[in-house]
Amino acid sequence: MGKIIFVIFCSLLLGGCTVKNLFVKIPAGLEITTTPASTVFLNNENKGETPYINKDLKPGDYILKLVASSGDNLTPYETKLSLTSKASTIINHTFAPSELDASGYTLQLQEDLSGGTFLSVISDPDTVNVTLDDKPSGFTPLSKIAITPGSHSLVATSPGYLEQTLPVNAVKGYNLIVNFKLASETITLTPPPPATVSASPLPSPAIALASAGPSTIDKPYVLIGETGTGWLRVRKEASGTSEELGKADTGEKLKYLGESTELGWFKVEFEGAPGWVSGKYITLVK
């Protein structure tokens, strides 16, 4: 037995390897670009300014925080990262005064033991329409679509958000995970023309009562504005990735529960339960 161990040890030395190196994981890579430039913090440690490139990171979980170097009103970006060996994670982020208006993407390769070539797409907001190489591919989240190695083009669109086009490169033996962050689109509302007097008969009392329902809500309340879709998602928590409770129609009034966040979310009562709506498309009436 001792001779066998001695032979293995000698083989390691002759091969330029050590016992210690057998247990060292192959490093992971991280590349970050931002607009404007920003300071990079990994697990609260200052790593310098963007553009940031490090191809010798220890694989594992990290907390990434990006703080814009210019523009005091720009919201910092923070996320959790899981870096894997033998692959680089690429992050691009454009800062904005609020989380709703920020945009960017994350690209990450995960080794696939099957040896195939795959694409997965997630997004914020959810249920984004994805087009791959000019062909509709469905709505996010998409998991492990089989594709050919090489260059491809992705387009992500959603009503009320700015379209994002991204060239990507798929690698054989890996699952390419793309995470889109779409910026909300500014919509200019045009007031409707004045109503004209009609000779049509007055509505019946039942119809009049039903139509007057939304206007009887007590102040304070939020008024759902035009979104481009005719409705606005109501979330369980103050986040674009939180569970959806339902959709409030344009023009609908929801009771305001007196809470809001710095990122522009307002707490409301929706179908008898508390929920949150984005302040981008509502008017608070006090």
C-alpha cells in the first residue's frame, strides 16, 4: 500500500502538479460595464471602478453592489451572483433615478453535462416576449432552449417598456442564461376631447349605479393611468419580480394604504387584500 502511495506522489511531482492543486477550483470570471461609470463592491469590498474585469475569482456566491460615480440621484444596483468555474459572467447596467427606469442585462454560462448547447432567458419585468434570430420564442421565463453554437440575436419586448436587442454567443456544452432588465417607457397622455351632448336616452338606474361605483371610493386613492396595455399589474410585494395578485384596469381607483417606497411603489387595497403598484402609471389623489 505504501508503495502505491509513493508512486502516485511521484507522478504528481513529475507532472508539475501538487497535492494541494488537486483541491483548487478552476477560477471564475466577472466582467462589468455600466453607464455612467460606477464603483464595484463584492461582498462589501471595494473592487474599483468600471469597466471591471477579473478572470481569477473564486467560484461561489457573492453580493454585488454598483454605485454610480456621477449623478447623486441615480439609484444603486444590487444583486446576488453565483459565479461558476471555467466561465465568465458579464453584467451591463444603465443607472436611472429609479429602479423602474434602469436597464441592463446579465449573461452567464453554466456547464451542461449533457454536452448540448442551450439558452435560458429570464427578465424583469416577467412575461417578456422573446424573439430569437427573428423568430418568436415565447415569453419569459424560458428554460434550456436547444440552439446551435455560435452567434445569435435576442430581442426582448413588453408593453410599457423599452425594447432591448442583444447579440449573444452560445457555447457547446454550456447553458447560456440571459437576464434582461427592461426600462419602463415614458408615455405622454393626451386628454380626451370634450364630451358632446347626446340625444340618447339616459341610462337605467342599475347601469348608472354600476358606472358610479369607482368614483365613490374615499380619498386617498390611486388612479390607474394609461399603461399601453389597458391594465397595470398589482404585485404582492414592492418589486417587479414579486408574485402578481391581478391586474387593475386603466381608470380604476384603488384605496391607498398610506405606504410607498423610495423606488416608487405604492401600497393599495386590491380585491380586499393589500398589494403594490408601480408609481410610474398612477396618480395619487389625497
